[in-house]
Amino acid sequence: MSKIFVDACLGKETPYTPVWMMRQAGRYLPEYMAVRKEAGNFLNLCHDPKKACEVTLQPVDIVGVDAAILFSDILVIPDEMGMDLSFVKGEGPKFSDPITCDADIERLIGGEEAASKLTYVYDTIKLIKEKLADDKALIGFTGAPWTLATYMIEGQGTKTYNICKKMMYSNPELLHKILAKVTQVVKLYMEKQIQAGIDVVQIFDSWAAAIETEKYDEFSWKYMVEIAEYLKEKYPHIPIIMFPKGIPSFYDRVYGNFDVFGVDWATPMELAKEKLGDKYVLQGNMEPCRLYSKEATTASVEHIQSVMNSKRHIFNLGHGILPDVPVENAKHFVSECQRVSAKK
Ligand code: CP3
């Protein structure tokens, strides 16, 4: 059976424009909170294929999105490379021993060995594929090497990225060594996700905007393209979505073999269409906070539809849904996207 989401990623005509939401499996759903409580904490939930499968399917069943996204986290990659990941309540992710020098990089587990430790992710994918309806797609994902490296170097989230940037400008070789080692693991990790059954790949470069335009290709984009091209060569039928958040100043320089470009909420869809719409299918890009108001949601969906006009487009938010959004409003967003784009 054909999947409307996969068809849309490949630029084929579909009965309506498919929709999903970044971070759709999460805390705004009471059903998610119940399963997380049973698991004890967030990482236990990631490590438990049965429970991770259950929360992956929740937004498909409850909110009506056209694709499921694997429930996991980008930071399980550095965790399995030997960095000790924890989530501190109210403070977010933490690594106790951030990377500061060559010896720290040498100690990291690399390549096949690291990718092989993520078996719980592949087991989750296999379970999801058994349960997901044939007409819905499953999205697998990774963080971009740069976004992963920011946590590995800073040891946590950061507002200024000063430790990474000190390395970028004063010891770029060291930063490239980290990025290259992560890229190698990510290639094999995504390959194993594909072999386990995902239908589409998304690469999240959530912290792209921390890098100046002149340096973005060198420290992030070229590694994302290397991953995409490795996968495209071996699995040309699997669509790849690139989501670099907040870099419209780089749009003129975007290149590479992938299918869909994710547009963040601060970039006008008109601009993305003009610069990239002929080369890539565009995904996005409602401002996630519009979900607090049904009227603001409908107005944005109608505007995005008027720009994209059901051509080479996938509806999404321009970043993740927040935990205090009413479920009813998320449902409204999804049904409005399907309504305005339905072909008569
Ligand atoms: O999209 C989905 O529904 C699938 C699951 C998913 C999670 N994280 C679950 C999660 C995905 C795709 C991610 C990606 C991720 N993780 C990114 C890139 C995407 C983005 O939003 O920019 C980043 C930067 C991370 C790192 C991360 N994980 C942070 C900074 C945090 C804490 C911040 C927060 O939102 O609380 C997490 C934790 C996390 N990952 C949660 C979920 C549902 C919340 C954990 C909980 O249940 O308490």
C-alpha cells in the first residue's frame, strides 16, 4: 500500500498534504505521561522497546498525524559512544565528562561498535512496524553531528555555545575530529534504522543557527550531506529530510542529495519556496506557539496553504510542540491541514 507521507516526500501528487509535528510523542499527551510514569524516567522509556513503541503510536491514534516518528532521543548516540547521559529534572540533558582534548575523542567508542549498541532502537522500530497501519509512515531520526557535538563539548544545553565556539576558532582540527567520529557512527546508525524498517530519515540540526553563515558548511552542513549521500547511494528509495533550524541566510548555498528541506517557523515560507522550492519538497512551518489558539492556528495553516498550494509540501510545525499545548488544539491543527489541502 502506498503511504501518502512517503509519496509527498518524493514530490508525488497526494490526495491531501500530509502532516506531522516535531516532538509529537511527548508531554502534552496525558497518555504519554502515564507510560513515562510506568517506565520511571525518560531514558528508561527510550530503552524499553515495548513502551517506546506504545508512545510512538499515540500521536497517530490520538491526533491523527500521517506519520509516526520513532520515540527516542538524539542523545542516545553519544551515550552509546561511552559518554554518560543523564536527564536532570528541570535542567535537561547532562554529560558528566565533556570532550576537551584528543585523548577524550580517542576514548569514545566509534563506528560499528557504537552503532551496534543501539539495539533497543532497532527493536523498537521492528515492533512499531508490526503495529503501524500500512498507509502510515515511520520516520527515523538522528541529530546532525554539529548539534550532537554541542552537547558532547558543553556537557549540557547552552545559550552561548562559548566552549564549542572557542574550539571552532582556536582549535578547529579538534572539532572536526569530533564531528568526523560522530558522522561515522550516525551513518551506520541510520543504516541500521533503515534495515530495521523506517520509511523516512530526518536529520535534526536544531542548533544550526549558532554557527555564522560563513562557517556553517564547514562545521555542519557538509557532514549532514555526507550522511545523506551515504544513505542515498545505498537506499535511494528512502526519503531524507534535512532540518537545519534558523539559517535562512544559508539558503542560497544549500546543496546535496536529499529530498525534503524542513523550514523553521521564523523563516517566511515564501522565502523558502523562492530559494529552495524547485529543488526540494518543503516541510513546515507553523510557529509552534500558534497551537495555543485555534484561530491563530487556522490562520497560519491557511496562509501556508496559500503559499504552497498543495505542491511539493508537507505540513509541520517550524519546531517542536510544547508540553502545555492542549491536545484538542493539536488535533485541530492536523485536521485543518488535511481540510485546507484536500483535493476536491
Ligand atoms: O519528535 C518526537 O516525538 C520523537 C521523539 C524525540 C525526542 N527528542 C523525545 C524527547 C525527538 C525527535 C527528539 C530530538 C531531540 N532531542 C532534539 C532535536 C529536536 C529538537 O526539538 O530540536 C534535541 C535537541 C534533543 C535533546 C533533548 N532531549 C533535550 C534538550 C531535552 C530536554 C528538553 C525538554 O524538552 O525537556 C530532551 C528530552 C526529551 N526528548 C523529551 C522528549 C519527549 C522530554 C523528556 C521527558 O519526557 O521529560
